[in-house]
Amino acid sequence: MKPARKLYIKSFGCQMNVYDSQRMADALAPEGYVETETPDDADLVVLNTCHIREKAAEKVYSELGRMRRLKEAAASDGRNVLITVAGCVAQAEGEEIVRRAPAVDVVVGSQNYHRLPDLIARAREGKIVDTQFPVEDKFDRLAAPSRAATRARGVSAFVTVQEGCDKFCTFCVVPYTRGAETSRPVVKILAEIERLAGAGVREVTLIGQNVNAYHGEGPDGRPSSLARLLERTARIPGIDRLRYTTSHPLDLGDDLIAAHRDLPALMPQLHLPVQSGSDRILAAMNRRHTRADYLDIIGRLREARPDLALTSDFIVGFPGETNDDFAATLKLVNEIGYSGAFSFKYSPRPGTPGADMDDQLDEAVKSERLYLLQDAIDRSQAAFNRDCRGRTLSVLLERPGRYQGQLIGRSPYLQPVQVEALSSLIGEIAAVTITDVASNSLFGTLAAAPANEPALAGAGA
Ligand code: SAM
Ligand code: SF4
């Protein structure tokens, strides 16, 4: 038996990083590492970083300042704390991280973290930077989580099915930090989900930077689409709810649209980033579709699943964005009626074409547009939530709430729902009548009738 050691992992950025952090913990568990909630008593600290915007990347360096002080305090008590930087900042900046933050012992890229146990062992002799894209597939080398670890992570799980991106939107670092698009084989994904189901997971979200470009090898040796993968996943006993994210409009094929009509387990919610409502800006962003194309896809999706809740990502202040371009974005938000959306000020990223474009906008203009856009999104979200009042929704009860006797779950539309219920109901899909709504969540009481997923009693949809 290896001596017990404590591991603190902090995840920044997207769900892909949340998943990767869990897999890093799985890789380190056989070495005796047990996760701890705080860095104060950790023997190993891993920061799993995000490089998507400048602010996200800079956050890592301020966190590293804090970790350096903890490492120094531990050293004065005779404890050796190792600091690892993983994820997209590690991939993009490599050696530069050790130069800027000499307290860092290991820098490991997004495709190499299966090597962590070995890198950590070698770090006792000197600094290690491992950011080459490896020939081996990390997923084949990673230890599976124990049943107890899976249970502790809850009844809803993420599973990475696709990584990297070949789209090269002119604002985005992902194709450089995560590399070319690759898809995991169907059989391996299904085996992972079967294990999750065996440990009590009821909902799975298939994730990828560009998940609907999924084309992993099927059991017959031919590429499988995401729609086929969803169908197969829905057949796994115990998995009652499916989601997928994040999608690019260009890859939303007819079979995936049909899956929203035909697959009862596929939840009526879709994150489909559009970034801008202006054709001029969409072209400058290299999104390779127009506003009309996007509206056409939404129309077809809503035909397939009339109650589909839509969310999106937006960027304001992309180089050259005029008042008219921005007005087109606001108009699109009002037209679609999103159930929520993320919006960001454009952040020029070194090495991307957008960063070298001439007509960069002032911060003040970006801030004002962001304020106006967020206001429009908030109003859209509030209207969507208001429409849920009085309805009975099926809610997957996931975890205890802040108050005793309260549980928090998710509606089919991904809204958090606070319900008065016994903790023994965690993991159940319950019928909940929505009695009140707030800007970001719903409140409800258990309905007498059992929830019949995915039909929504009184849904009116
Ligand atoms: N693959 C997804 C897609 O096609 O939209 C999203 C990838 S990215 C991790 C998540 C979001 O970050 C993007 O949708 C975009 O809105 C935002 N983002 C990416 N690069 C950005 C930048 N340079 N400045 C501001 N926001 C950015
Ligand atoms: Fe980035 Fe998404 Fe565009 Fe790929 S499709 S470059 S991940 S924004």
C-alpha cells in the first residue's frame, strides 16, 4: 500500500476541465492520493487551467502566488508540497510558467495528464514540463474511478467523447491548446457510461469542444455520429437522461435534430453558441454560417422538439463590430427567446487571427455592449423561468440544498430547482410542481403524481 497523501485539484474554465480534473484524481488514486477540499493540508496541488480569455489565464498566476506562500509555509514545517499546472495555460505557455512562477514543479498539457504519477515522481529531482502532444491515447492509460469516487461525484456525470477543434474561429485558442479534433471509440465510451450507471449515475452529459462533430469508431469499424452514440447510450439501463455540449451550428445534422424528436432520454435543452447576430461579424469570426442559417437550424430543432430550451454564447466587441452589428445581436436574442446565455467581452488571444486585426474596440465600448446584452439575456431568461410557474416538471434530485430538508435538482431544461424533500430521494427523478421562480432558479414542491420522464405533466408544450 502506498502512503496516504492529500491532493487538492482546482478546476478553472469549462466542463471539459471538470472532467479532466476527475480523471487526474483517478490517475493519482493508486499512488495513495486522496482528494482534499482545501490546499492548506495538501501534499500535491494541481491547478487545471483555462486559457480562453486573458482574465482566465491571469487568474492562474494570482492563484500560483497563493500556492507559493502555502508551499513556503509547509516547507518551514518540514513538508514538501508539489505544485502542478495542468490544462490549457500549461499547454499554451509551457516553460514560461516555470519562469514566471518558479514554485511550480510540474507543467502538464491537456493530452498528457495520464502521465501525472510518473511526472510527480520525477519532479522530486527537478522541474518537469510535458506539453508535447503524445502518440498514445491518454484515455487508454487512465485508471477508472472507484465506485466510491463515482458515487461521491453525484448522479449526473460528464463524459468526454470528443476533444480538440478544427474550426479555427478567429477569436479562439482552442485549436491551438487542445489540438486537432479527435473522437473516442463508441465501445470505450459505452463501457465508461455502463460503469457510471452501475455506481448510480442517472444523467450523462456527453462533452467535447465541438461535440457534434463526433465521429468516433463504431462497433462495426465505421465512424459513428453523435446521434447514433446518443441512441446507444440511451439503451444503457439506469441512464435516464442525456445531454450533450458544446455544439457548433455547422455540425448540427438532420440525424441529431431527429434525435431531439425521437429519443425520450435526450433532454429538451441545447447549448448552441452563435457568438454574434451580424453576418459581417460571423464571417470575420470564421464561423462559416450566417444568421439565417442559425435561425433555420433553430426552426428545425423546434419543429422536432417544440419545448426545446436554447442557450448560447456571445462575444461583444469583436474587432470591427459596429453599433449596427451589435444591434443585430440584440435583435437575435429577443427573437430566439433563450433560456439563458453566456456573454463575454472579446479578449484578443496571442496567436489567433483576431488579435492581429486592425480595428480593435475600446474597453469602454465593449463594457457598455456587454451590459446591454446581459440585460437582454436576463430578461429572456426571466421570461422563460416565469413560464414554468404552475407547471409540473420532472426533476433529477441531485444534492442537499442550503437548508435542512431542501434538495437541489435540475429540470429537463437544466434550470436548478429547489425542492423540499428528504435526502433519501437524492438520485430520484421526481415530479415537482413549480410554485415560485427567481432569476436563476425555480422553487417547487413534490407533486403527488410520479414523474414520467420525459413527459412533463401539465407542460402545455
Ligand atoms: N466550441 C464552442 C463553440 O463553438 O462555440 C465554445 C468554445 S469556448 C471554450 C466557450 C466560449 O468562450 C465561446 O463560445 C466564446 O463565446 C468564448 N470565447 C472564446 N474565445 C474568446 C475570446 N477570445 N474572447 C472572448 N470570449 C471568447
Ligand atoms: Fe473555438 Fe468553438 Fe470555434 Fe472551435 S468551434 S475554434 S472551440 S469557438
